[in-house]
Amino acid sequence: MNTADLGLPVAVPSTALFTDQYELTMLQAALRSGTADRRSVFEVFTRRLPEGRRYGVVGGTGRVLDAVENFRFDETILGFLRERGILDEPTLDWLAGFRFRGDIWGYPEGEVYFPGSPVMRVEGTFAEAVLLETVILSILNHDSAVAAAASRMSVAAGDRPLMEMGARRTHELAAVAAARAAYVGGFHTTSDLAAGFRYNIPTVGTSAHAFTLLHDTERDAFTAQVDTLGSGTTLLVDTFDVAEAVRTAVEVAGPGLGAVRIDSGDLLLIAHRVRQQLDELGATKTKIVVTSDLDEYAIASLAAAPVDAYGVGTQLVTGSGHPTCSMVYKLVARADSDEPGAPLRPVAKRSMGAKSSLGGRKWAARRLDAEGVAEAEVIGTGPVPAELADRQLLVPLVSGGTVVAREPLDAARDRHIAARDQLPLSATQLSRGEAVLPTEYV
């Protein structure tokens, strides 16, 4: 089932108003000045990684493709813009027939990136390319932040599964996007059913403390859950006394109890005690799941604990302290006229401080050492060196307005694991540090 076409509550019929007003007022001014049809190149990049991070993760590319396709100005939207007096009639007439007909190149979803990496390149007329700025940045900044946090947590967890459970800690639509980005970054399941429905991510969930408190005794609650979900379910054992709850859980479900979940307290100490108790009760295959405001550091601290899986919410959906990647969308080249063959001229912002940019339509490649380990992110505007020709990172995403790069979410997830594994070992350190690869401009 292609749920992206169903017009679900987790989607929107049009993304045209997911933008800042100045995108439209720039369009109007460019139409008046006769510069709207000049061929232009915009690039998405970040000047720096979030403090302490050693690599970034591209997340949200697939959602960008959906957003570009759905960037349409219907009569209701045009009526809103007319009522507010935001645009004049010639501009509204132009928007009525708007379809993006340009080209988009980008790092494929799941790929890693570094400061200056041209994560996405949008080419078309100024008018059509400038309109996409806000929605592209909105998606990439959010999803890449969550994917990067997920990747770090995945590294910390090792082979232990990770469950995304942050829907209640963010906006309801952001929760769906976050679950998707977390899956790209290495998580295995989500508690959010909308994400499961829309993106086919495996879903999980059993019960909360409220279910235990609903019943007269903890035994009654466990019995009701096991009768409904079977002995392979996961029982929450920290509502009252953990040791007593574990004993009751095994008595009710038998030694084949699937798992117990711990959601509070000293997780390291409690996990060891629960594992010993389960083994003594004969439930040697019962797993231990821990939750409770985990982040990558907490997960790493539990590496030596007898924990089988982690559930992560707040810290994941907020980017583990970095809810945005500070990506920007800058004009880097434009033609001198609206003639189809007019050559492109590099342009760049020149300003004081750290907000300048580098002009020119860029390519990017990742240079490897003799052992196949990445050693530099190489970015240029001229010919691609022969030795980097097969290491280029940008791929076509949209060609002539048609999406050409849709793929299963698992492809992005697998790509991320492969890209991360190609980085130097220091990339997986959770201690603060600089970007693991230098950015070289040629």
C-alpha cells in the first residue's frame, strides 16, 4: 500500500504554505524585475556540526521529495494569500500554475556529512527554487538532528535493539517524522502507530503503570495482560516493589515470560538484581528492557549491565540536546540572464563573522585511505579529479521536476550503517570532539 498517496492525517494535501512569507515576496519582486527566470543553483549545507558531534546524518530526504511533489497552490491557498494582501494578482496567477520543474541532487538519505558538505543542491529558475527553501530546511534540519542522535544511540547500544517511544514528547506530526528518522539512524521499532502505518516501521507496545494501577493487585494486572497478550509479553515491574513484581510476573507467566521492563531507579543496579532473580526463578531466557529518559550516554553506561533492549523517548525526538543541524539554503550560482544557455556565475554572501558562504556549483566526494577508511570530505567547483570520480556523494533526486530516487526506508537505514562503518573508529566515540573528517576544498 502506498500510504503517501492516501491523504492521511499524518500528511497534508499541500506543502505550499510550509514556507516563510519572504520567499513569496522575493518571488513577486523578481517577477517584476524580470529576474525570476534566471537559472539558479541553491545548496543546503551547515557551517559546523553541533558542538561535540563528530559526524552528521542525512535524514528526511524521502520526505523532501514528497514535499516538493505536494508544493501546489490551490484555490484555498491562493485565496488566503489574496485576502491577506500578501501578493499581487500577477504573482498569484503565476503561483496557480506552479510546479517545480527543475533538478535536485543530494547526499542520499542515511549518508553521513560534515561541515560544508553540499547535502542538497536545487537547480532551476530563481522563482521555482527559492520557493522551496523553508520546507526543505524544515525537514532536513529536524530529521537529520533526530537521525544523528539515533545513530549515536545505536553505536552505544551495540547489538541490543532500540525502541523509539517519543511521540508523547513532541508535536504529533513531528513524532511521525522522528520515528522515521530514528529508524534511518539505527532504531529497530517505534511505539507510534502512525509511523508504523505510513512508513511500515515495526511497532511495539504493551502496557503502562496506569494498567497496573487500574487493577486491585499487581497480580491481577499481570494476569489480565498475559491472558490477553500471551506469556511472551513484556511486564512492567517497577510500579511498586521490583523484586516482588518480578516474582509475581514469573508466577503468572511462567519461566517463558518474554520480558520485564524497568522504567525508574538506578537502572544499572536494578538490572543486575533482576537478572539474578529471573535466573534463580528459572526464567533464564526472559529479557530485560529498560526505559526512563535514556540518551546515548546513559545507554553507554549500561553496556556492562544485563540489559537486552532500550526504549528511548525525549532525548531522541529532541536530537539529544541538538534539535536542529543549523543547515542553511544559499544561492551559490546564477545566470546573468534568463536565456536557457546563459552561463552560471558563482555568487556568495560576504559578511563579517562566520556567516559567509562559498560560491559555485559544487560536487563532493569522500577520499578513502589504502585500508578503505574515509580520510577526507573533498568539495570542489571545477572538474572532479579522476581518483575521486567513483567516490562522488551527490545523486540525482529530482530530474526535470520528476522524482527519480524513491527507495524503501530500509535502503537508507542500511546505507547509514555502511557509511558510518567506513568512518575512522574515533567517529563512534561519545566524548566531545571535532568532525572526524576534515573538509578539503579544491
